[in-house]
Amino acid sequence: MSEKPVLKRVLGPFDLIMMGVGCIIGVGIYILSGIAAANYAGPAVIVSFMLAGILCGFVALSYGELASMFPLAGSAYSYSYYAFGKKIAWFLGWTLLLEYTVASSAVAVGWSSYFQTFLKTAFDINWPLALGSTPGSLPNGAWSFNLPSVVIISFITFINMRGIHESAKVNNVIAIIKILVLLFFIGFGLMHINPANWQPFIPERIATINESQNGLWELPVLDFFRGLFSPSGLDGLIKEQGNFWHYGVQGILTGAAVVFFTYVGFDMVSATAEETKNPKRDLPIGIIGSLLIATILYIAVSLVLTGIMPPVVNGLPNKALVAHDAAAPLAIALSSLGFKYPSLIIAVGALSGVTTTLLALTLGLSRILLAISRDGFLPKFFSKVHSKFQTPYLATISSSIFIALISASLPISKLAELCNLGTLAAFVFVCFSVIELRKKHPELKRSFVCPAVPFVPAMGIIFSSILMLSLPILTWFWFGGWLILGAIIYFAYGRSRAKDFPCQENLKKIIAETEASLV
């Protein structure tokens, strides 16, 4: 009797770093960099990116230790299963499914928008609005369907179905393209920097905070913290930019909270653990390496952007960087220099960035779905691996169909903050897992050791919790509804089928397979 097919181990350190970079560097740097500089921090947005990178660094170090201990496909879900048991693991896994699904749908819609912009810029082709918009976005209730989002998801699904090796090759090529575009912007922009644009480096605070999107902070003593981290979400930032701006030290901290969301994605690397040649060594390299590269690029891009175009003019936000239709600060900065085709170059980089982000998100979603199904919380249907391609093909197809339906037919801008909430919840439990497993299982081998425990994970917990509590109350209501649905599924199906703690034999088998592949 032949053994069941398993995931194929083909990923090395370079593949993992490129996968992390591919997921991290996307829409955020092409939109939020200008908004954060003009509305919040001024030229000191560089410091904002540094602070956000440090915050993510605390979490990345925690991920590194856990990934070296548990070479499993479930990422934070699997770690929490071993640390806290099945109840917390299920709800965190259920949260991750929400996070990745909503994020993938939002990114697919973003890809459609950039694709239409690219057609207009490069070939002067106007894509039909009825076939390029989500329902409810056109005036007078006109019918619409987002066809490009379905097309790109179908293409991504085909790539992911073919195998992790093919997915990695496509990701590596596209990720390199978008890195080259950012390096072009940095190198070309350095020749046109005006140091006067960086003065004053920290502009004087000039406005109060708009509190139209209060989070859970309600006590007056916490007004300061509420101001640091609201509003949240890309849609809210663009729509509320005229009402929420200030500078000074508080503006730097607000900017750090805003650009924090441009870093989300490095945790996706851990979801490919069972397809990595040497996960105990290479996963920490991929997680920390991709975060480090993204941080350096972000700082360099923000430095050049504010050097080319002043984010603050006469003490006020530069209108070119905060107008409702100015969602492409890098292209705007190059256009201000009088060059003819900067928008096209940046459009290529943005389109590449969104493509790799979508590729990484959909890949991570299918692996998490596989892990949850394999443990018994969901039907075994989702954990089947293709005999030829060695990919979780049913999980890939099922999740992609769901993503395509959402992105093509539902206006999801109001749900985008759920992605942020799910991500931060995962960060909190990952950091808690490091502390708990140090106490519960000190004997487990840790190829990578998180330094200064419990200080480092505790900092990740504190800052992630602050960001979670800053999200609008409505987001928490939506999140609560999702958890209630998860509770129904858990008690109706998963509780009786999943073990209180994961099967140690499964972990031993995976570790043995990993070590055997290295011989």
C-alpha cells in the first residue's frame, strides 16, 4: 500500500526571504508613505518606519523561535495548539482564516485597480467600469462585477496548484522586479533631493485629533494613546486624511501606527514550514531576513520621497500627497520632477507588488486550512494532497473560489480592518506561546532562540494589544460575529474530532522527515 502524498520540500533561504518580501512590500508602501509623511510625521516619517520595524522585530524574533521548534504548516495556529491546547488553537486558526481571506480579497480588488490604471497609462485603454468595479461602487446603483480580480485569482490558483516550486519561482521573479523598481526610485531620486524639504525635520504640531473613529479606548486618561493609533485601515486613512493630521512627537508615533500595516506579511513565511528543505534553520532566516530587507527599503524610500517632494508646505500637509485621488505618492514625486513616464514605471512596481502579495496570501491560506483540517477541526477534505503536484489542491481551490466571490461581488472596504485585527491577535498569541513553551517544554530543541525572553515577546504583546484596542468598535462587532460562527462550528464538529493537544507522533514524523531530507 502506497503512502499518502505529502507536501514537497523545495524551499531554501532565498525562496523564503523573497516570499516574505513578496508579501510585505505591496500596496502599503505605494500609498501610505506619502499619507503618513504629509498628515502625521512630516520628514520624520523615517523614524515612524523605524519604530514600526522595531515593533515587528519583537514579533519576528518570537516567530523565529517557534518556527525552529515546530516545522508545521499551520503557522501561529500550530504554535498555539502546542502551547495552549485545542480551544485557543481553533479560535486563533479561525481568526487566521478570516485574516487571510479578507486580506486576499482586498488585495485582489487592489490588483484590479492597479491593472486598470496600468492599461490607461501604458496603452490609453479605459477598462469598462461595469466589469472593473465591485457592486455598490458605481453611481445610481449601476450593475458592476470586478472581472480582473477573478482573473488574477484564477491565475494565482493555477500557479499554486502546480506546486510550491513553481509558486516560488514566479514569486522570486516578480519580487525581484518590484525591488528593482523601488531601487530605481531610490537611486534616481537621490540625484534630485533638496535637503531643504527635510526642514523642519519634526514640524510643529498644528491640529487636534479627529475622533470620529474611536476604538475601544474610552477613558479620558487614555486619550493620548487613542490619538496615537486612530483611525486604522487603508480605506479610513484615505477618506479621513483631511480631518486627522498633526505633527510633533505624537505625529511620529501616529505615523508608526499607520505604517505598521505596511509590514504585515512576514509571518506568512512560517506557513510554508512543511515545504522548506531545512525549516529549523531557514524559517528564522526567511522571517527576520524579509523583515530586515523591507525595513531598509521602506526607510530609504521615505527618505527619498520626502527629499524630492516636501510633505509639509507652509506648515500644512502638501495637497499633492493627501488629495483623495493621490494614492500614488512615488509616481507623484517623480512626476513633480518633470519626467514623462514615471507613473508607468511605478505602476509596474505596484502591480508586481500586489501580485506577489496575493500569491503569498493565498498560498498561506491554503496551508493553514490544510493544518486545521488535518487536526480534525474541519473535514479531512481540505487536507488532501495532490499525488503529482504535492500541493493541498482542494484547500487551494476551495479557498480561492471563496476569495474570488468576495472580491468580485462584495464591497469589502468596511471589512478591511478585520484583517488587521486578525493579524494582531495572531501576533499576541505567538508572543504568549514563546513564554508559555519556555515554561512548559524547556526540553524542546530550539534551533533559533529568541533573545531576552520574556522581555521581547512581552513588548510584542503590549504594542500589538494597543493597536488592537485602537481599532473601531464596529470592527470588534464584526470580529465577534465571526467568533460566534467559529464557536458554532467548533461545538458542532471540531470539539469531538480534534484532540486536546496535537498528536506528538505527527510532529515527530514531520521532524524525522525533515532530518532525513538533510542527510
